[in-house]
Amino acid sequence: MKNGEECFRRFLEGDGSGFEDVVDLYRDYLIYFINRYVHDMGAAEDLAADMFAVLYVDKNRYHFKVSLKTYLFAIGKHRAINYLKKSARAVPMDTEGLEAAAGDAGGGGGSPEDGSPEEIYIKDERDKQIDAALEKLHEEYRAVLHLLYFEGLTYEEAARVLGKSKKQIDNLAYRAKRALKAMLERDGFTYEIQG
């Protein structure tokens, strides 16, 4: 598997394919993350493209002090917030495609082909209930759960992206998991939330 930092170093050393590899590694994840703020896939794609253009032109801004993924997600969050301020409309984050993102980030179980039709149906229903419950959570709760469990960021990396301390992320994640679990239990669904 390619490492974003290694790809970016190759780019800095003159290998143009290194930048292409960075875009390939992070583009879809960034678009999905930005879209959770702006609730407009076209705008999310444009913001991600602009972000990569700035990274390409101003390549020396990234100093390898944090992971490239953390750096890009922090920029993505700020661009999304600026977009919302400029458009003067705050839209709740979208959880459409949450199951696919969880699977892509390694957070889900096996593929649907890994079970009987009944097991696939039960998993799909469970995922729909979780999606609906996530949609009802406070925006900060959704963001922290997305970064930690679907993007696989560490608490430190999530803190950098959201502009909070590690302790604040720890507290936020704890409250978000409790709120999600309570909401699922109210709906008659029991699901053990890991972490």
C-alpha cells in the first residue's frame, strides 16, 4: 500500500507521479469528508480539486510534522467551513454512503458476498439504523466519529483536523458514542460500539 508521505516526497524530488499517487490516495475520502459539511457533492469535488491545486503550487507548506492525511483533512475542513460562510447557508452533514466509507476505510466487516441472503439483509438493516441515528447526532459528534472510525485517524490527528486538543477529542468521542448508543437503544436496536 502506498504511503502518502512517501508519495509526496517523491513529488518534491521531481517525480510527478508522486503527486498523482497522493491525489489517488486521498481524493475520494476528502470529497466525502468535505461533502459531510457542505452537503453538495459538486461543491465538495470543486473544493477538493482546489485544495490539491494549492498543494501542488504551494508544495513547501507541508513540513511532514503531521501525517499528510491529517494535513489534508484539516485543510478540507477549513475550506468547507469557508464555503459555508461564503454561501451563508449551514447544511447538516450527509451520511449517505456511510456504509461504503466504513468498508473502504477498513472499519466494516466482510463484503456482502460473505454471508447468506438473510445475513446480508440483517447487516443492511443494521447499517440503515446506524445511518439514521448518526444523522440525528450533533454535527461535532458526527465529525469526530467519521474521522476516528471511518477515516481511521488517531485521536491526535482528529484533534488537529477539528482544531481541538486530544483531551477534547477524547471527551467528544466518548459523548458521541454514548449518544449514538442511547439513540440506537431507544429505537430498539442493540449494538455494541467499539472503542
